[in-house]
Amino acid sequence: GEEDNTNEKEYKIKYKILEASLPFVQEHGWTKNAISEGARTVGYPGTAHGLFPRGGAELVQYFYVICNQQLAQTLKKETEAADPSKCKEPALFIQGAVEKRLRMIIPYIGMWPQALVIMSLPPNVPPALANLLTLVDDICYYAGDRSVDFSWYSRRVALAGIYKMTELYMIQDKSADFEETWHFLGRRIEDVSQL
Amino acid sequence: MFHKNRDHCRHSGHLFHLRTVQRQHQQAMHRAMLIKAPVVPSGVRYVSRSSREIESMIRVNHAGELGADRIYAGQMAVLGRTSVGPLIQHMWEQEKEHKAKFEDLINNYRVRPTALVPIWNVAGFVLGAGSALLGPKAAMACTVAVESVIVDHYNDQIRTLMSDQEANKELLQVIQKFRDDEQEHHDAGLGHGAEQTPFYKIFTEGIKLGCKAAIAISKVV
């Protein structure tokens, strides 16, 4: 109804500002300043950062969510277009999906440790965990997991662990094109090969 | 003074009635809003995923059907070769169909299944076998108790889903059909002498309480 429309408008404005703030993260970090700069570029006053009571955390959250959505769409297209006879092995599929998702962080890798710290603050932990669960659920689902029992949980928890470990490895990896990280990821997936 | 008090009670009684009606209306509106999937991506759910209400419904229904499947398995293990065997077998087959349908829905609606699957598996079997060990009439009484809770539960869900019949068409059809099946099981149980079980009232009330608790838990966990 009407309330939905106002909510929708409010969300659209907020997402417009957050999207415009991402290019300023390299300079200002995941902070209210980046949001102010972004707001200015789309025609709102710098004080528009007041729309975001949790400040930089909302920017990190937004980035995480749109990356997850992009990944979900890519995985969906991949599985729909795939030739059923040449079905990719689940372990390889999962490795590819995690690599794709982590590569989305590369443009912001300099400031990513700050993002991780922000998301581990107590008020930000619930949405961070929810994002992580959505991410691993999508990857497992498109890799072909259709379980409806307890293995639904064990698989996703295992994958979440792998993703987090690889993410932490990545932020201190200095190799060319993060080669070492992808090797690390391959070894972790081998370890948990009952996925 | 006594007279004054009586007037006051009548007045507040009227107010109480109004407030209850208001609250029910608010709750109905609230439920209606919850059924729709979120319009824009919130921090947690995508547009393509179902709302929290629908997710919770599918999760608890799946838990219920898998519990029912295990209860009948337990009853068959004890009473399979007696005269009520075929009846229990027939009801069991229907529950298996219900369970399979909800497993489909879990995958289609991207619902998180209940985390307590191993526990419901064991608890259901124990309840079924335990009631069957008390005799065929007790097994029927157990069926009657469980089915009556499930019918009420499905009726509640149907009422909630009716707030938007178009969007929830598939789910409504499924739940309505299953509710009719469960009502049939309930009546079959009564028809086979459930009420002649000793301590029928306490027995069924206890089982109903357990079922309601299980439902409340699986809505969330």
C-alpha cells in the first residue's frame, strides 16, 4: 500500500547514495565521510549521511549485499546455460564461485581489513552473519545441493568456514593476482572434499 | 458505591471489547503485510526469496510431516501385522506424499529446513511405537491427537494465507488439500475406537501439548 511505496522510495534513495559512495572508499574508508562525498555527487547535501545511523557499517553491508546478488545472478545463469552432460563437478563449481565472490573485493582490498573490523562489532554481527549465510546458501544451492535435512546445515557451515579463512588469507596476500589465495582455497576445498 | 462500581465495570467491559477488535484488526493487517515478499532487497533477503512468514510456514509444515511420517513408521513397526495394519499403512503413504511435497517446496522457495530433523525423527518414532505398544486403540488415540493439532495448525495458516489469495495460490492449494487428508486421518482414528482408550483425555491432551510445543519450536529453529 502507501506505506510500502514510501518505504520503497526511501530505500531507492538510500541505495543511490550508497552506490555513489563506493568510489570514495579508497580515499575515506568505510566511513560517514565516504557517504557524504557520495551523497554530494548525486545531488544530496553532505549531511545526508544522517540517513545512515550506523554510518560506515551500512556502506559495508550494502556492498556485501550487492556482491552477493551479482554472484547469485551469475551462478544462476551459469547453471541454466550449462550443458547437462558436461555438469561441473560440485567441488570445482564451489571453488569457482568462492573465487568469483572474493575477486569482487579486490578493488577495495586496501580498505577491506577495516570493513572486516566494522562487521565484527557487536551491533553489526547479526546482519554480517545473515549475509554470510545467504552467500553460502546460494553457492551450495547452485552447486546442486538439494538436501532438506541436517546436512543442509553442515555443508553451509563448512563452506562459510572456508570462505572466511580464504578471505582472511587474501587480505595479507601479496602475490601477483592473488595466486597464493586461490591455491589456499583449492587446498581448503580438498580438505573438506565431502562437500 | 457498589452501584458506581458496576457502571464502571460495564463501561470498561465495552472498551475492552473495542480494543480487542482493534488489536485483532491490527494483527490481521500485520499478517497481510508479512506475507508479501519484501519489495526491495533488505540487508538480509533478496527479492527472489520468500518472506519470513512463508519461510516459517514451509519449515514448520515440513517438520510436521516428517514427524508424522516417523510416527506412522513407529506404529507400523509394532502393529504392522495386526488388523489395523492396512489402515495405518494407508495413512502412512499419504504422509510420505505430504513430506515429499514440502521437500519440493523447501527447494523451490529456498527455505531453511528445521535444524532439529534428527530429533523429530527419533521423537516421532518413539511416540508412534510407544502408543502402539499400548494397544491399537491407543495408537488410534495418538493419531487423533496429532491430526487434530495439525488440522488446527493448517487452518491457521490457511486463514493467514487467505489475506492474499493470488500470490499464495500454490501454497494455499497444497495446504488445503493436506488439511483435508489430515482431517480424514483424524476421523478414521476416531472411527476405529480411539475414544475407548483408557485415560483417553489425558493421553490425547499430553500428546497435543507436545505437538504444539514442537510446532512452536520448528517455526523458528
